[in-house]
Amino acid sequence: MLRRTALVTLLAWSFAAHAQLPQPVAELMASSGIPADAMSALVIRGNTLMVAQHIERPMAPASTMKLVTTLVGLEQLGPVFKGRTEFLSSGEIAGGRLKGDLILRGGADADLDGDELRRMLQSLRNQGIRRIDGNLVIDRGLFNPSRMDVGVPPFDESPEAYYNVIPDALLVNKNMLQVDMRSTAKGIKLAMEPRLERVSIESAMTLVDGDCAKWEDGWKLPEVKKEENGRIRVILNGTFPKDCAKTNSINVVDRQDYVERLVRLTWKQLGGAIKGEAVEGSTPPDARVLAAHTSRSLPEVVRDINKPSDNALA
């Protein structure tokens, strides 16, 4: 009993002795207008308690919340779980034609990108399919709601940033566009990857004399315009330094448009054609799998979630 009391007393003294934040941290918070009691911190180095401040106070977990979601994922899905993306159809294949809809079903595939999508579509061509007579049906029904991003207000002033991507069951390239910007004293050239059918990128940016390393200071939210003819224009705004080359990844194209236009362009490049429209729907019970892609196992994905703090995968 005496030993336990002594231990509790020692811990209490230790906590009190280290309750104050390090002076540089306290000064930085003060200069930023952040009250000292607005921060909770617990720093342990080996078996030594370095800092303990408000450690029993409930605080917003921020990115450490991923530890909870990934733990639940491992417990509920198991360590051998793998996400899966499938192309399916109930239609017959005859004379190079798929006589029915082509269904793209999402299955929480964290590794689905444009290259893997192309391989799946190439598999369809290898089966003799050239023309799809029906619609392209996009099935995100594994998640409920299937589009959690719809109607959600922006988290902050950068809704186009990758860390603000809200996941669904079918994310191709995480719905990101990679934009290469290269300027001279006279103008700016843009390139977009991946290419999407009838999606263009253009600049309304003003070239300025400035430090290329600080190009983000002049960045503004891009504008997206969908014309009556279906063409989508992505317009970059703000300022950009002269004689500068930078790459930025943005989430600005609606994911339904993104998937449809990537599939259509890739299929066209492979010599195929799609007659119908792109629609959201569910997979019929009699649909058979024509091509599939499987992600890495869940523990491998979890490492990619927690190490770099990947919001979209979490």
C-alpha cells in the first residue's frame, strides 16, 4: 500500500513538474493567439515523461482518429481483406458487340488507378468486345450512402486538395487530376493527367514576378464549367510566378464525370466504342464478371493510411 501511494505521489509530482509546455512552443502559441490551455500534449521518451498537459481533457482527435477507423477495419474485415473492382454484364457477346450494359462495380479498391483500369478494359478487348450497345452503369452501392461527398460543405478553404477527398466505393486515381504548370515571362503551358474525354484545362492565372518556391501563395480555387454540349472546362485562377514549373493535384471534377470520361477515352484508345450513356445503378443478380482488379491486403493499405495520414483511404 505504501509503495502504491509513493508511486501515485511520484507520478502526480512528475505530471505537475512537466505540466508546462516547452518555452519555444508556448511562445509560438502566444504569438499565434492560441491560448495555452487550448492544447493537450503527452510526450514520453522511452520511460521518461517529458510533457503532460491536459492529458485527461477530451480533445478533438484530428488525424489520430485514423487509428480508430483502421483498427475497426481490421477487426471487422480481417487482415486478408482485399478491395475489388469489377466489370460485369448480363448481356451476350457476339460479333464483337456486348449486347447489354457494361457495369463498373466498386468494391473499396484502394489501389485502383488509370493504369489498372486500362488493363481491365484491355481484358474486355481480348475477349473480342469492341462495341458496347448498352449503357455504362456505375455501381457504388457497396457504401451507403453511395455518394457521401454530395451536399457536404467544404471542410476548409481548399476543397480541391487531396486531404479533402471524401471516399466512396469506386475511386479511380482518388478522383485527382495532376496539373503540370510551366511558365515563361510571356505565358504559361498546362498539361493534365490523366486525360479525360471532353475535359480541358485552361489558365486564367496572372503571371507575376515572384519566388517560384512560394507559388502556392497565389493559388486560388479552380473553376469548373460544364457546357451545354457536355464539355467540361477546368479553369485555373490566381497568380503564378514567371519562369516557374510546378505540379499540383486537384479534386475538382465530379467523380461520376471523372470515371465515365476516363473509361470512354481509354476504351476509345483501345479501339472500342460505347453507344449508351453513363448512369448510376446497381448490378443485376445474373451479371457475370468480365474483368476484375484486386487491391493489396488491408494491412498493407493500413500502413499507407497511418504513416502519411491518408484521409481518403481512412
